[in-house]
Amino acid sequence: MMLRSIPRYPRKVTARELMERILGEGYQVTKRTVERDLQAMSALFPLVADEREKPYGWSWSIDAPSFDLPGLSPSQALTFKLAEQYLVKLMPSGMISQLKPYFDAADHVLKSSESSSTLAHWPDKIAVAFAGQPLLAPEINVTIIALIDEALLQEMQIDVLYSSRSDQADKAFTLHPLGIILRGAVSYLVATVFKYQDIRLFALHRFKEVKLLNIASIRPLGFNLKSYSESGALGFNDYGEIAFKAKFSYAAGQHLYETPLSKDQVITVDEQGHLMVSATINDNSQLRWWLRGFGDEVEVILPITLGKLIDSH
């Protein structure tokens, strides 16, 4: 129970917090017993104590192997290996490093069962391909990721130093974290700033410093992360919902039959064989980049202002 309750560095837990968790599970134990057991277990397991200030905080060392109690089954190990194939290209290295002990444990299980389990060869039969130009995820400090995770978990405010892309200046904010969204190679913290209610996005790799505050964060009334991510806000510079209509060459637009722009999308074919596509969508930077990528293969008919903007580039 104690080993399960100790987090991986840089997160930490005190002996009193461990005692309270164990008491909550119905075990009778004193703080002194927990302290003695921690000292004894640190000689057997890669546990570390932060003794810079009292009360001391205990953690698994950052490179400790995963001790899963009980061990992973072959099918669970396979799930981790398949997840690794996808996540390694989507998540920043700071996040991936936190999962590495579990990926290593999965490797060990699959290799040890290689002669008896056909699952061991399954990862070699699956490949992951991403649409568009592949980009490497930016580096993110492991400690910063851990502190932001903790703030989200505990619903606490954070003081941050953030490097703005617009003017390359480091700016100090107090943030109310609401969630994390992965968008391609870049991950974003969704948060409000100071006492304002407008939702803002902060690229995780641009955080220079993060300090967890013992102050509850304030969540905007009615906010839902899933609804927010699906609203088009991640397209940046969202200009609102539009009734979109465009003429695509057959080659450029045929994929929209299988991957539509919206649930109300309608496609008709004109006399020249062009695809006339109508849909209700959000007008944002992402849409405009996508349309410009087709060049002469697409003609935006509605809205007229959007068509003129695309034609001018």
C-alpha cells in the first residue's frame, strides 16, 4: 500500500500523508511506523527523500523501474506497447519520459512470454502513419509537466514565467489550469489568467518556471474541456461559425466523402465533375491554411469574404 502511494519524482508525499492514506484503507499505523518503514524500504527500492525542508517528501526516483503490483499480463503489456507507438509522436519528451518505466515493464513481459504468447509479435505488425508533414515535439521540462499535472489534479492555481512567442519576452502570470489539449506536436495548457474569465491557451514548452500555489483555482461556470476543444478554438483566431460552400476538383475533394467537414455536409457533383461541398464549420486560421494548400484545386464560393481572402494569397 505504501509503495503504491509514493509518487514518482518530482512529486512527493510526506510520512503524515502516507499515514492518512493507509488509515483510510483500514490499516492501523502510526506516523513513526511509516517513517521507519520508509527508511527500511529505501534500502531495497529506489526511493528518495527531499530533506531540504520539513516535513520530508518521499518519491520514487525519476529513473526507477515500474513496480506494478501485481505484474502486467501479456495483453496489458501489449496495450502499453501499442500506446507507445502512437504517443511517442504526439507527446512531448517530458511526458513520454514519465511513462517510460511502464513501457520498459511491458517490454520485459512481452520478451519473457515471447515463446508462449503470440501477442509478443503483434507490435511488429502495426505501424502508425500521420497525415501532413510530421513535426518533432518540442522539449518540455519534466518538473514543469509534473507541477502542471499536480495543479490540474488538485485544482490549484500556479504562478508561472512564460515565454511569449509574439514578442519573445518572459511574462509572469497567475493561472487557473483547466486542462491540457494535445494538438499535433504541440501540447497546450488551457487556463484563465489572474481573475479574468476568458479562456487562453499556453504552449507547454514555453513555460520557463512553474510554482504550485496552495490556492484553489476558479473554474468558469459551465466550462467543459471536450466542448471547448471541439468548438474550433484550437484553430486559433476563431472567426465564428459560417455557412461554407466551395467547389473542389474531384481529386482534391473526394476524401471528404469519407472524412466530412461536418455532420451536415452535403456534396453534389456539377456538370464538369467538380464536387460542390456545403457545410456548417468554424472559420479560423486552420481552415484558411488548409484551403490555401489546395491552390487552384478549390474555389471558395461562400462566404464571399473568405473566397476573396483565399484567392488573394
